[in-house]
Amino acid sequence: MALIVQKFGGSSVADIDRIRNVANRVAEYRRRGDQVVVVVSAMKGVTDNLIEMAKSLMPVPSEREMDMLLSTGEQTTIALLAIALQSMDIPAASLTGAQAGIVTDGVHSKAKIRNITPRKIHALLDAGNVTIVAGFQGETSEGHITTLGRGGSDLTAIALASALKADLCQIYTDVDGVYTSDPRIVPTAKKLEEVSYDEMLELASLGAKVMQSRSVEFAKKFGVIFEVRSSLNDNPGTLVKEETQSMEGVVIRGVSLDKNQAKITLVGVPDEPGMAARVFQQLADSTINVDMIVQNVSHGSDTPATDLSFTIDKPDMARAQTVIDGLRDNINFVDVLADENIGKLSIVGVGMRSHSGIAAKVFEVLAGAGVNIQMISTSEIKISVVIGIEKAEEATRAVHDAFLD
Ligand code: ADP
Ligand code: ASP
Ligand code: MG
């Protein structure tokens, strides 16, 4: 008898027919005698709808109430799936994140899991139930409901697989695995049989939303091997695991595009020690993640000044602007420019460590496609460029096909 954690994303539970389809798949495993813990997301579009409704009342709603609101999406699905299973004579019971023993820190909307005490899950499994846990949510030790960041049901599944020492962790979605690029943007993308944690982590944090990046980080830290596969067919999926030697032979594993970033430029920041520290400390204090940072060469000789550009997640834009307005009196910058029309295109592969010339080739392909590069950043295994949104998808296809077709 194996203990299996299965996670079904929003598109897999998008309507009653899909929920029935999920129940059939879960039932198959249960009937074989396996113990099954199921993690589900909200039905497709529900979380976005809830956010929209709240924002129509107030542009920056309180984060505590947002978490209270968003956690209801998953709570609907767990109960519907339990009912679907019970209708098939499969004993099933649902639990919210808090009931499942998921304790987080208090950072609303992007809480980190502190610990999991899966006592109730074990009790329900031992009594023969399929146990269904609401993804994306937990509670603080003081009992406040929190959420784990967009796409956070992936993290719930991986963290539960680790806490329960599951034999198998399956992430079911609407594609049958991890591809060399988003198949919706790049029709020539190919499915990967396996991918290392580091590559998956880079791809995910750079826009491949097939897995939430924090869930991959967690899997790597605790050695949770997982499979990404489709809830709509039985095709073999993609195995995500520790790097093997054969993986290093592949220079480029994938190309991703993140359209969820925005760029802020502070124009004419006095070129003095401590300026960058002040800006980024204030942003950090407001839990705004900053990704790429570029500081220009300073200009002006009497009172030298510089331009400072950085990227943040688009949903953090309103809060970032409030932070920057608050800095105006403190730092005498001349102007603030905000640009939400950008895309971050990245190319990833562990083999890049031992190969040169990749950056040059990326720049050449972009030049050939008439794409202007606004920012560049690199690490051992990735190259990222910020480009205008209007040509971002075309550029992704061009770069993908130059390296991977
Ligand atoms: P779920 O609702 O199951 O959590 P998501 O919408 O979060 O599913 O993630 C699945 C989507 O991720 C796919 O439909 C696909 O368009 C997108 N995607 C982006 N990059 C990739 C990639 N490299 N491989 C596979 N899918 C990708
Ligand atoms: N429902 C949440 C979201 O849309 C969490 C998830 O789907 O994983 O982000
Ligand atoms: Mg997802």
C-alpha cells in the first residue's frame, strides 16, 4: 500500500464534469488500495474573480481580508470533490489548510510554511478516507488565515508529500508535463522526460507557471521527487529530481517568458553612498520582491546623479508606488517612471556552466528579430533579458527555435 499525494490545479477542477473526472482518477488509486491525499486549487478563474471584486471596492484591500477571501476558492473545491467521491461510494473527507495542520508565518498573501502537523490527515487516512486538503492556504500560530502566493497549491502538495513521507507526489495540470517552453506560446516546444530541481526552479521563477517556484525550492530542499502530468490523459509526465550527470550534457533546457513583471526607474537619484540601500530596504520592509536591478553610470559633475531601474511583480506595483512616494522627501530623485509593458525572457540550462557563447547567441537572435534589450542579468545557469511586451512572444519563439528546435 502506497501513500500518494495528488494535486489538481484550477483547470483540472474547472467545472463539475472536470471534478467528476478528478474523482474518477482518485478513485482508481483508492480502489487499488493506496492511501490518497488530494490537494486541490480553486476552480479556474475563481481566485482572479475574487481579487477583482475586492479591488472594485478598494484599490489596495487589506491583506488579512484578502487572504480570508481567497481561501474560500479552495474551500469550495475540496467539498465538491469530497461529495463527488462519496457519490461513487468512496469514503472521502475534506480539510482546510488550517485543519490539515499547516502553520505559516504571518506574511499575508505570500506566507511561508513553518511546520505541518498532519495528525488529522493520518486519522482520516487510517479510517479509510481519501483526504482532500485545500491548497494555497494555512493559518498562523495565532489562528489567522494566510495564503501561500499565487499558484501556492503546488507548495501545499509538495510540503504535504514531504511531511507525510509520501511514496509518490503527482502534480496534475492541463499540460502533460514540463515543456522546453510554454506550449501555448511556442508550438514547437517539446516535453521533457526529466528536469533537475535547479532548472525547474529557474524556469518556474522566470515565468513558467506550470509549477510555483517556491514549491520547487521546497522540493529541492527536502528531496521530494515529483511528477508533472495531465489530468486529461494518461501520457507519461515529467519527473523533477536531483541533477544527474546526463542532464549536464544538455546545454539549454528551456526558455521562459514572464509577463507578470513591471519596471520602475528612479530618474536622477543622487550618486551618494546609501541611496540604493534606502530604496531597497523600504521595499523589502513592505515585502515587495525586487528581481533585476540596473544602475546607470552617473551623470552631472557638480551634483552627480544616476538612474536606478528595477523590476517587481506587477501585483506589487500599487504598493511599490506608495513606498516610493514616501521616499520622495528623503531622497531627492527627479522623477519616477513605471512601465508595466515589459516581458522578461530567460534561457535556462545547467550545461551553460561549461559552455560559452550562449549570451552572444541570444543577443544575436534578438537583434535579428528587431527586439531592443532594456535590461540583462545572468547567473551560472540562466540568461534573462527585459524586453518590450509587444514583441515578447515572438522573441520567445525565435530564441526557443534557435536553441531547441
Ligand atoms: P494549474 O491550474 O494546473 O495549476 P497552471 O495554469 O498554473 O495550471 O500551469 C499550467 C500552464 O503552465 C500550462 O497551461 C502552460 O500554458 C503553462 N506553462 C508555462 N510554461 C510551461 C512549460 N515550460 N511547460 C509546460 N507548461 C508551461
Ligand atoms: N487558487 C490559487 C491561485 O489561483 C492557488 C493555485 O491555484 O495554486 O493562485
Ligand atoms: Mg498552477
